[in-house]
Amino acid sequence: MTDPEGKVVTVGVTGASGAILAQAALRLLEADPRVAHVHLVVTETGQRLFAHELGILATHAKQLPALVTGTRATKIEVLPNKDVGASIASGSYSVDAMVVIPCSMGTLAAIANGTSEDLLARAADVVLKEGRRLVLCIRDTPFNRIHLENMLRAQQAGAVIMPAILSYYHQPKTIEDLVEQYVYRVLAQLGLPQEKQYQWRGQGKGKAQEA
């Protein structure tokens, strides 16, 4: 563990559709007592995504965490995507894990090919080279060959490829049910298992229950 008092997590948000996924992840990370600090990097198209899909338009980047989570968001620090000299751009600065949610195909390509042209791609590159956990929540369909090859390259380098494929066996009643269960699984990949994550108990053993 990087911080003796809690985990340090980097969250990247790109312009791929799925702002609600990022919102749910940030809310859960902010509320999780196991998390000490969250570095948030939002691309320019990611900012447009929050505005278009959630109606969230921050006049200043520092306002974004509170607007997205609906809380004071004291754990979340916004880092400019253009600041390639930020703390998370160096392997000497330790984070426990990173997630890109949602992850566009352009960002996937940058990570898979190690271009590191902005902070988000550089931070992901650092996480991979240091052998830390990186989860990429791909949000696009259908996949062409370039997408698939980039996913394979990233996975072979150590990333977890976790497309935003929703589950239905927990009998969701609302969009929020679908989103939350997906994000619970994402956070579990970061070493933060969620109490409300639904777990299948197997057929013939009664109805599956939440963990």
C-alpha cells in the first residue's frame, strides 16, 4: 500500500460516452474510507462529455469534483491533462492503481503504443512500467481490428481490459442498478471490493445475493 492511511488512485476520464460511469466511480471513491487520495485527469473531450451527458459545466477545473459527486469531494485533486510534469507522470511517485473510465479508442491507442503525449497517457504508461494496476473501461462498439490489436497490446503490457459491458443476472430495475454493479466490479479490480457487489451463488442454491 502506498499510503499507510489509505490507497491512492488515479482516475482518467476521456470523451467516450459514459460520463455516468465516471460519476459513479468518483462518488464511490470519495466515500470509501480505504481511499486517501484521488488524482483526477479529464481530457478536453472528457470535459465536454460531462457537459453533454450530465449537464455539468465547471467554470474552473477545481469545481468539477464537487459538481460531479455532489459532495465537497475533499479527496479528489484535479490535475491538468497538459501538465506532463505532474506528480503522477513519474514512477517515483507511487499510486496504488489507475482506471480510465470511460476509455476512448484514441486513449487506448496512446496507452497501447506508449506515446505519452498528455498526462493521462503518461500516467497510464507509468502505472504499467511500474507493474501497478491499470483498468481500461473501453466504451465503443463494434470493435475494428485496430481496436482489438490495441486492446491486446495493452493487456499484454499488464492492463486489465474491462469494456463497459453491463450485466443483467442481478435483475436490475434502473439504469443506476446497471451502472453501479459495473462500477463495483471495476473498483474490485483496483483492490477495492464493494459490499454491495452482486455475486452469483450458482443455480440450485437459491437466489443469488449481494456480497
